[in-house]
Amino acid sequence: MDFRPGTSPEAVPSPPPAPPRRSPVSHAVITGCIGSIVMVAAASGRVLPMPAAVALSVTGMALVVAAWLLLGRQHRRLPARVLFAVAAAWGLPLLAAPPLFSGDVWSYLAQGVIAATGQDPYTLGPLQALGPASPVTQQVSPYWIETPAPYGPAWMVLSRTVAMLTGEHLVAGVLLYRLIALIGVALIAWALPRLARRSGAEPSSALWLGLLNPLVLWHLVAGAHNDGIMLGLLLCGTEIALQGADRTRTAATLRIAAGLTMLTVAANIKVVGFAAVCCLTAELARRRGNPLATALTTLSAAATVTAAISLGSGLGFGWIGAIHSSTAVHSWLAPTNMAGFLAGGLGKLTGAEITDTAITVAVTIGAAVCAVVVTRLLWATYQGRLGPVRGLGLVFAAVVLCGPVVQPWYLLWALLPLAAAARKRHDRTIVARAGALIAVALPPNGHGAALLIGGYLAAALLLGATALLLRRSGADMDIRRCAEHRPTGRP
């Protein structure tokens, strides 16, 4: 304050107010929205040459992942409704895009048309059943154009219904499959915080790690995979059944029956869901104290529901023989196949072609290891050394890591239950790192090693140049301050 003669405090002008700073949450929300829009624009249009489109789509992916990790420093201070709003803001641009990251939705549509026309989707592929002139067949990947449906009868009922409503109209079919996927995401949003409270974890952590996970945005929202409705039913069924296990006998029976029915329907969408039935059986056997009778009752009920769906749908039990049709294509992400490819490559150095044999051996070993690990996990759940939600996540992790087919969205089978059971910082870090790593592993568009390498390098240069410009202009001060912020509360 100036106390010189002739001056007064009133005569000294006050400094202009500082401009309001955006909160860390605002930075994260805006960055994620920009990333989603950039990714959709680059992956959907045909204006840019493919190398530039891949580079921009990878840049958009990186922005969303960075926003997600930045939000992770603030999620404990945010109520569930804010996290729901963030998920909607990031996911909304993806709804305007064509199917991204994979074309499985076209296979769904083709299989539904096959069933709707009275043909057997478990013995015929799109090419044989619909012919090459069908607009749906023309969209199906060459890898799956002759492959029967590898899904359960509950999913085929949904697919047949979609086909009966839309026929071979591509846009309408995709919209309905997106709607089904969004219903699954809504069920996931309902179940995650409740499973987290049951496991002693923070509901906000479960929503951040699970619902806001970029893999959910990429593959359930943008990709419209049937894993969305499968996981939604599975997680809701687990929570409802465990609620029943906590209650009196009359209420318990109804809730356990409802939860088990949801789990069985999930398993009749994708057969891997039967792992959740086994986990619930182990937990109920522990609580009831009569393991043999409980196991027989639970598994018999699941078998009865499965038979009712199979026979009631008119599709019969052909799905059992078609389950392994998706393994005809060797998935390079599967550790068992990686081992087989490595052995095959070494064999080629000596002039021997052993790749297929090596993959078969590796897959067999993986199945044996998976059986042992899953059995031990179920035993630990039965003994009470492992919580039912964490046990479910670890069982799915074993199934994915030891299985013959791995796709990026398969990791959600394990990551979502583990997100709900992550009580310690170490557990949350593992889930977050796994989600971030896989989220940027594959772009939504482009194929071929040269194209992908060039796209990722260009995206890295673009992001690096942007960060350098922000640093030089001083515009990154708020962002760095947000990144250094430590929220109050438990570590």
C-alpha cells in the first residue's frame, strides 16, 4: 500500500482479478473429449491418407488415456454422478463413429440374419448362408466370413431379434447393437460401486478404473462388442447373488436365484461366463457349509437355465460344438500362440515347419495350466482366503493369459472385477497400467506393420511437439500443477 503524502488507500487501484484456473477435473474432461473427437474424426473419414489418419487416431487415443490417468489423481474427491458424467462426455463422440477397433459387429449382424432366415448359425458361416452378394457378408472380415457363430444361444436370440427388426440394413443394425452394448455398460456402472463396497474398496476407484477405462470406451462403446452385455449381466448377477447370501433364508433364495439366472444368461452369451458360476458356487459352498449339496444345486440350476434357453430359442445345442470355431485363427496376442510362433520360427531356421504343431502343444499346456490355476483359485475362495470378487477377476485373468485366443477387450473380463476389488494402491496401479498399455496397443484403423509403426512414430512426434510448444508458451503451468497435486484422504 502506498503511504506517500497526498495519497490514500482508496486512490490506489486494486490489481485486476486473476483469471479463474481450470480444475484438474476440467483439464481431464476437456482433454478426454478432444481425444475422443480427434480419434473419431481420424478413424471415420476418408479425407486423410491412411498414414495421417492412423497418426491422428493414435494421438486421440493417447489424449484419452492421458486424461484418464490425470483424472485418477482426483477420482476419490468426485461423487459417482460426476464420474458418470465424465464417462458420458468421453463416450458420446464415439457413438457417432462407425464400428471401431474391430468389425465383429458385422459378424453379429450376419449371424443374426442367418438365424432369422431359418438357417443354422452354428454350422454355416456368412458366405455359405447369405452368399457373397449380401451387403452384410461384404462387411464381414475375411477371417470370419466362413466361420459359424461361436456364441451361446442367448446371444443368438438377441442377434436374431436385431436381424428381424433391421434385416440387412447396416446402419440400423449397428445402432441396435450399440444400444445393447450401452445397456451392458449401464449395468456395469450399477454393479461396480456395489461390488467395491462389498470388497472393502472405494466405489470411486472402481468407477475410475472400470467404467472410465479406455478399453470400455474403445471396445464396448465404439466397438459394440457383446462382451458389454455379458459383463454387465455377470457383474450384476454376482452382486445380486452375494446380496442374497447376506440375507435371511427367504430373501436369500430369491436373490441368489435371480443372480444365478443372470450369470447363466451371461454364460449363454459367451461361454466364458460360466467361470463366474463356478466362483459363485465356491462362495456359496463356503457360506452354506455343505459344499457338495450346494455345488450340485447351483450347477444343476445353471444347467437347467441353459437347457431352457437352448431349447426355447429353437437353436438347440449346436453351440457346444461351435464354441471353438474362433480358435481357427491364431491370435498373436495369446501367450500360448506367442510360444508356438517362437518355436515355429526357430524350426524354420533348421528347415522344419512345426508352427502349427508347436501352437497345438502350447495351447494344450496352457489349458492344463489354466485348469490347475483356476482350481486353486476356486479352492482359495471356498476356504475364505480369497474374496469372491477378487477371485472372479483372477480366474478370468488365468483364462485370458492361458487361453488360445486373446483380444484387447478380453482383458476387461479380468480388469472390471479386479477394479472393484482393488483396495490397495498397488492393486490399483496394476489395473491402471494394464488398461493404459493395452488401450494404446492397437489403433482403431489401419493394418500392416509399416503403416502402424509409421503412425505411432508420427503420433509420438506430434504429441512431443505439442508438449514442447505448451512448455515454451507457459500454457502448461496449470497442467503440471494438476499433475503434481495430491488429493487428501487415505493413500
